[in-house]
Amino acid sequence: MASSEEDGTNGASEAGDEKEVTRKRRRLGFLATAWLTFYNIAMTAGWLVLAIAMVRFYVEKGTHRGLYKSIQKTLKFFQTFALLEVVHCLIGIVPTSVLVTGVQVSSRIFMVWLVTHSVKPIQNEESVVLFLVSWTVTEITRYSFYTFSLLDHLPHFIKWARYNFFIILYPVGVAGELLTIYAALPYVKKSGMFSVRLPNKYNVSFDYYYFLLITMASYIPLFPQLYFHMLRQRRKVLHGEVIVEKDD
């Protein structure tokens, strides 16, 4: 799910346990920590540039129409650059599941490249603005959180924002993504985009229209699980509650 947030990625502890952060930092080593710090600073700056560009466009134009086209290069670059987070997990400098991180990053890239970029008529939909604003605020908060954590100097406001902004931004982002995919359905069905029809020499078929429908349906079980997981993390970090996970 594209709007979901990773836990413990980029070398910073989500639990805010300073001793645990220090222990992990020593294990990472200087070069890994330096790289992760640079990466998170760069990503924070990139999403800040995107935010400024969005605000400037709206102030100058007074409309959201044309907004995506004006910021798409920056969005595509920094969102695709996030694939490095999968590499971080693979080489072990970030203690997070490769599978979880891969799904989260790839779902964002899917929304950018295979939905919004590919189905150009939907780029002026208001739903695109919904997920753009949600993603941008979320990523500025998330990457700045990781940056300050790696520097062992985490301001209270950044920590507070990390565990409060998502309460609104996560549902808004998910709504924007779903509405954008829904808006793309008629164009995909009419054009046959990315679909493979029979007969063909490989004797396989693929219908991108139904793939999008399945993708939308997958939000139903995934969203509540991820959202309530973040709420549990919030209680643990901000209020010191001990969360006991029940075995299924």
C-alpha cells in the first residue's frame, strides 16, 4: 500500500529507545551511518523542494490543474530513488524486512509510474493532489525523523509529528490513491493498456484493468492492519505503553 509507513527503516529506531539506537549505531559502523545520514538528508531536502514547488504553483496559478505535470520530474526522481531503501535492507545496514520495505516502496512507484504517469488524462484529478500532499508531508516528517535520530538529536516536535500526522495523512493518502486508480479504470479498459490478449505465442493473458481492481480490493484487508499497527507504535513511543502482540 503506497501510503503505508515503514517501521525502523533507514537506520533509526521507531521506538525511540536511545540505548537501542546507540547499540545499533555501533553495529552499523561509521560508513554505513554516514551514508544513511546523507541519504535521509537528501530525501528530506528532495521532498521539501517538492512541497515548495507545489505551494508556489498553487499560489501562482490558483488551481491544481497542471500541478502534477509541473512537479512530476522531481516526484519521479525522489520516489524512484527510494528503491535504495530495499538495498539498505538487503545488505543489512537497516534492520527491516526486505519484503515489507520492497512492497511499500514498489507500491509507491506503481502509483507514480504505472498509474499517474501512464494514464495522463487523470493527472488533473483532485485525488492526485490528495495523495501528493499526503505523501509529501509524510516523507518530510519521516526522513527528518530518521536524520535527527541518526544524529542523536531528535527534536520533540519531529517525534510528535512522526507519530501524530499519520492519523490524518494515512487515510487521506489512501483515499487519494484509490480514487486515482478508480479514475484510471475507464481509460485503461478502453485502451487495453499493459494488457496481453490471447491468442499469442506465449499462450498467456493479462488484463491490467482487472489487475487494478484487485489492487484496489487489496486495500480492504491491508489498510486496517497497517493503520492500527501505527497506532500501537504511537502509544508505545509517545505514552510508553507496553504492547503485547497476540499470537494468531
